[in-house]
Amino acid sequence: MRARTPGRFSTMIERMCLRPVSRRGFNIDTLAVGPTDDPSVSRITLTLDGAVHPIDQVTKQLHKLVNVIKIRDMEPGETIAREMALFKVSAPVESRAEIMQFAEIFRATIVDVSRRSMTIELTGSADKIEAFERMIRPHGLIEMVRTGEVAIARTKADS
């Protein structure tokens, strides 16, 4: 979904996304907002469970809003979707090598190190992030933050 008036995100998100969707009992799985190639347009990416909530009902509610320019229902097979997460993990000297090995296996980046912890950045699918969390949690997950999913349509193959 693309919307005008960047910079006033909290009010816009409340009015555009949360009220119409929550009033109808729809649960938003993830929500990501950011600028686009057009500085006058922001992009809002919502993910919902289409099996639980019919997507056409959500689309109808969002189409009623004034600032909505375009809504696209993006099917998982036709979409490239990614999420970013930061994990702060307890990392005493004796377990650092194993934590670093997990980060390498998942193609994550260590972005901060202190005497007692490491912060790891990971980008990928929700499944990849959840798998990394399961591997790292036993080491002492101190804190985790996730961005929410962003997506773009795949380029169609030439016929």
C-alpha cells in the first residue's frame, strides 16, 4: 500500500491501518513503513494471515481511505519478502565461538561486541529469523527487535 504525507507516520498509521483493520477484528502480523523512490509517497507493508482474514475485506476497508494511492495483494510465491532483526545475546568468552559460528551459518553480521554480550544483525525470511532465534536463545537472548516484513513483486520471467 502506498500513502501520501510522509513524516506523519504515527497519526497516519493509526488512522489508515490500525483503526479500519482492528475495527473489523483483523490482526496485523507485521507492519513496516518507509520512504519510496518518490519523496511525496510512503509505502506501508502489512502482512495478514489470509487464511484467517479474507484479504478482499481488508482491501475494501483500506480503499475507503483518502490518502491511499494503491493497494496490491502480493502472493508469497510472486513476492520477495525480507525482514531484519537485531539480537543481543549473552556471550561470555567460552561461548563466543559457537555464537559466531551460528551467525556465520545464517549469514548474519555481528554489529556490536562487549565483554558480556554480542549484537547480531540478521536479514531474511521470517522462517530464517525464527530458526536463528531458536538456535541462539539457549545462549541467553537478552533482547530482540524485528522490523516487520517488506516486500517487492518478483520480476516475471520472459516468455
